[in-house]
Amino acid sequence: MKIEKIETNLKRNLYLKSSFVELMTTDKTPENQVVRINPEFTFQEFLGFGGALTESSCYLLSKLDPSIRNEILEEYFGKDKLNYQFARLSIGSCDFSLNSYSYSYENDLSDFSIDRDNKYVIPIIQLAQKQNPSLKFLSSPWSPPAFMKDNHHLYHGGKLLPKYRQLWCNYLVSYVKSYSKQGIPISYMTIQNEPEAKQIWESCLYSASEEADLLKNYLFPIFQKNNLPTEFFIWDHNKDSILERSIETLIDSHALSCVKGIAFHWYTGGHFESLENLHHLFPSLLLFHTEGCTGYSHFKPQDELFNGEMYAYEIIEDFNHGTNAFIDWNLILDYKGGPNHVKNYCNSLIMLHKKGNNFIKTPAFYYVSHFAKFVKPKAKRIHTSKFSENISVIAFKNPDKSVMIVLLNKTDKNIEYNLCYQDFVFHDNLDSHAIVTLRLPK
């Protein structure tokens, strides 16, 4: 059986290089250096990849020549490209906005308006929808309006004042209704971006009990009363304390019946075991990676290699431990890693070229491509086992029954392996610092 091998290896200047190899039948399965794929054992459903349409990204896209802008959007949302199924939106401003703003400044919301978003954000969203009409949107607030908070400021954490809990939820209802009128249905909402982070940009602090109280006693009821289909994710912060926080919110504070899933970021490292434990504790809930990026690397080759491998390893281990979707941060940034109104610069998969109206695909873009281009929505993760921790492996069975296997080698040494799949075997060498996708036909 011929299978397609797609390889990215920065040291050999290979980017999604395709070739075909033979998967041979065998009467005797190898016992050593085996990577085993068991398609009969299936796990969670894969829902897709996505990225954030921040005001910064939408502003940059709006300034490009239409042909370049459409090319970038097709790279992300095109069916034969990365095929993004999700877009994350900020409710009001975040650090990757041109400056800070809210949709209302009056304590009766009489001035509520999303006109600010009509300038850059909504037109780009609508172009993305043309690439993928079934695109789903997940929205997150970074901060309520300053007048609703105990520190009277969008920045530096602070808390939502109890007397404004209902008004804040009315604000979120107005946001969803306003976006719906623009043809943008908000499928999912997180309660708060990074509720334990006191940042120098837009932020707001919630304990687990405060998050649960807002959700079950204010937000969930008013969304039901208004017949809004938006479903809610808790947490939306790092994985180091995700297990304890989720148990406290969902079980101790009795908010489980109001929740669709648990959202998380990657900034404190792996903690993949916590994801697996969450998946076993709450098997009906979705697990979404909703934000991840690397610091601005100044395009240093070694840093770019590290960034690409970081993305691939995170994706493999997140999905191997129960995750359903992976949403990246900014779709596009300028050459300096912005704009960002507090100079919190970072990388994105696509960045604008320093000298003109064009763009650069960073190596991380190609690493993400090894998954997003080939694993289709509603695929099922299938069982894998491996002979060494030096090799990372994941496999999916697509809805059309084709099988996608991704292998990653982050080490400085080549690794020989025997891929065993049913009655077939394939012997190959996985080069140092290479990532490979194998496409097995249905």
C-alpha cells in the first residue's frame, strides 16, 4: 500500500515536502523500535483548529492589498489549507487592540454600541466567513467597563462589583445580539480571559466561586431568557491549576449544568496529565486550547525552530490527553510582533514582511499545517504506542476512514522506527528536528 509522506525539516530546507513510500505487508511484526497504530481503538472527536481575529490582526489585514489579504485568509480558512473551524474574538479591547475601549460607558448601557468593531474587526470576520461559511466563534472578555469594577480601571486586574453582575451580563447579551445582527453567531463564550491574572493590560479577577456564581445565577439564566444559543466555557487560563480550579467551579460551586467545556492556555508548560484527568472526570465537556503564542523571536533561526517544535509538541500532547480543538492567538502581526498598546509583542504563524505589502509564513505555520491541513473535523483520535519518549506520535481516523499519523523528533539525533499498522509495516528514519505526517488511504 502506497502512503504519502509529508515532511518539514528546517535544517534540510524542507517545508511540507511530499513523497510516496510503500507500506509492506508482513507475517512477522517487528519487536524493536516499534510505533504501533491501532485504528480499532478510538477516542475523542477532533473539532478543528482556529485563531484569534484580534483588532490588531484585523487592522493589519484591512491595510493590505485585497489580493494579499484574501490570500492570507485563504491560508487560514480555506478548505484545502489550514481549514480553520474557529475564530476567537475579544469582547471589547484586549492587549492586542490598537487602544483600550468598551462598548458602553453608561451605567444603564444606553450608549451600548459595537461601532468600534465595525471599523476593522467585523469586515475581516465577514471575509473569513466567505472562506468558511460554517466558521464558529468563541468570544472572551478581558475586562468589564471600568465603572463596573472595584479599581475603576480596565487594567491591573480588579474585580467586578457585585452590584453590577446583572448589568455586566446584560452587556454580554447586547454584544451577542449585536454580532448576530451582523451575521456573526457567537457559538461559545468564556466567562473571563485569564481570571487569575492581574495584568498591565485589560484584566479582571475571579475566584472559582465568583466565576460559578456569575455563570449559574446571572449569565446562564439571562442567555436562556433571551433564547441565545451561546454555550459557556470556564477557566480560559493556564493548565498548572486547571484541575483544581475546574473541580471547585463545577462540583464545589455546582455550575456543571451550565457549562459546555473547559478552556485553557499553554503559558505555564505541559500539565497534560491534568487534561486527561479532566477528560475522565467530565467526559461530556469539551476541552479547548484557546490561546497560545511564543515571544517575539526577531526571526532568529534557532528560536523559530524551537517555536515550531513547541507548537507541534503542544498539539500532540493536548490531543493525546483529550483535547477537542486548538485555537491559536493572533492570526497575523507586523514585523515587530504588534501592534500592541502595552508593547506585549509576540510571534504569530503569519507575520507581515518588513519591506512591503507582503507576508512571511513562520516555521511554526508549517508545523501547525502538519495537523490542520490533513486532520478533518469530526475525525477520531486513535490509539498509538511508541518505543521511546524521544519521539512524539499522534494519529487520527478521518470521517472518510483515511488515517493521519504525525511523528515529531525534537532531538539532535536521527531515530529509526518501525511503523506497525494492522498487517503492514514501514521502516523509516525520522531525522533530527523533523516533523512528518503520514497519510494512509481509506
